[in-house]
Amino acid sequence: MASAGETLRVLAWPGYADADLVKVFEQRSGAKVEVTLVDSDAALWQKISSNAAADFDVFAVNTAELQRYISAALVAPIDTRGMRNLARQLPRFRERKAIPGLMYGDQVFAIPYTYAEMGLIYDRAQIKTAPQSVHALWDPQYRGKLLAYNGGVHNFSLAAQALGLPNPFQLRTQDWPKVVHKLIDLRRNVLTFYAQPDESAETFKSRHAALLFANYGSQQVQLLKSAGVDVGYAIPGEGALAWLDCWVITRGAKNKKLATAWIDYFLETEPSNALVLRQGLSNTTSASPFTRATDRLVWLEPVEDVDRRTRLWERILAGDSVDKVLKP
């Protein structure tokens, strides 16, 4: 890859490029790796878009966010011909055309790396049988014992899924009143809303919650078990909304072969297992300890209007009626 003495500039999320794993890659390639961490999709977009992707070579992004990077011509197609570890990926990730947004025509723009499904975490002491449906979040028996995520974009998709709408990511004009009404009902059932994984685990334990909509999925399962809470984890029969993070290469990458080698390395056994053991996430190369191969995962896609969902969610949280929520 002619990389001795070169520098690979990586933009990643915490836990995606630990120092010991980076050191192995540096020793193999002869290149130096500079890792910059981000903590939000907004921060990621700002860093990549502000300088036409010239400051970084490779970064990690979820499939829903990926589309705007492709539309803005900030990322480059990936030449997969020399990537030996793609064959190690599970079938659902090798079938890239089946995952929305990874390919345009015959060109591959992203390689799946890690994911988490938004399942249902339940306290085994209070709920003896695993919930079978997303409708459990609206079950009156859990009123005041339910924790849910404070985020309009995902919650609108969740409610649309519960209503059986054809596409939870693209609401039609006639869908909005029904979804808003459903979310108002959810708000009435919820003990409190959380934003971060640590917060959810602490609240679940301290306030003796029974059921949790796990926006961060298996990460929250690991946190709760580490805190000594006996919890179970269920994937709803309707399928679980799930985010899938991928490695992509920027348009301005200085050495695309080096960037491709980085992606291929992180599909090896040690980096892949680190996601599970250290982060409580699932990787794309081995069976997940948190889900079954038969579980249906609904990969997040871009939604019709982020701003509208966020604005209406704030009104729902404020306790407004359906008419007030939907006012222009």
C-alpha cells in the first residue's frame, strides 16, 4: 500500500478505534494514525463538510446519515477487490444491495462495521415473560414504569411502526395526526425520558422501572447488567429499529489504499471482538450475543423532515394536544 511514513487521518466514535488496535495497524502498515473522536452526528457533519473532506481520510457514519455525504460528494466509492475480510462478514452484511444506501449502481460507498438494535429491556423481577411486540410500550400495566428515549426523529418512526404504517421513515400527510396521537399516548405512559445510556441505566435501577425502550440497544443491556440489574432483552415481532455504522472513505483521502486497508483490518477477529467485549455492541463478522439471526432489524433511513419531527416532539413533551402539536 506504499504507506510507510504516511499519516492516516481517522474520524470515529468512542470505542471504534482504541489505542491498542490502532498500534497494531501502525506496526503493520508503517503509517501513523491520527484519530479524532466525535460524539454527535452534527459534529461529524461539521468536521467533514466544513473543508470538503480534506482534513480526514476515513470516518464512521450510520446509514441514515450517510446519504447526505454521498449527495454532497464528500465520500468516494470503495474498491473492495483487495479486502480479504469482507468474506468474514455475516450474510446479512455481505448482501450490501439489501441495505439501503450502501451502494449506488455497482459502486460501494460504505462497509458495515458495527450496529445496535433498539430493542426492549425488561426487569425480570417485574416482567416474567419477554415482551413480544412494540405495543408493550403503550400497555397500561407499565404506566409509570416505562423509560423511553427523548428524541423526536426515532420516536416518530417507532410510533409509525406501532401503527403499522408502510414506511416509518417517510410519513405521508395523512399519517401525521395518527402518529402524534400515538406519541401523546406514549408520553402519558412514560415514567421519564432519557438522553444518554448511563442516564437510562441509573434511572432504571434507582426508580425501579420495569420496561425500557433501548435506543442504544445492547450497550444499555451491558450497563444494566454491570449495575447488578437482572434484565432481559427482547426484539419486537414487528422488528427493531436499528442503526448500522459503516466505515467510509472521504473524497479527499490522500491514500485510498491505506484507508481501505484500515477498514479491512477492523473486520478482523480482534477489532471485531473488541466491539462486543468492550462496548457492548454487535459486530458484522460474528453472531450477536444479543440478538438471533432470525430477528428482524429495520435499518434506519433518512426521514422526510427532521426539523418537523423535532419541533412536534418538543410540543408533545410540553403536554400540548394533538391540534396544538400540529399547528403550523
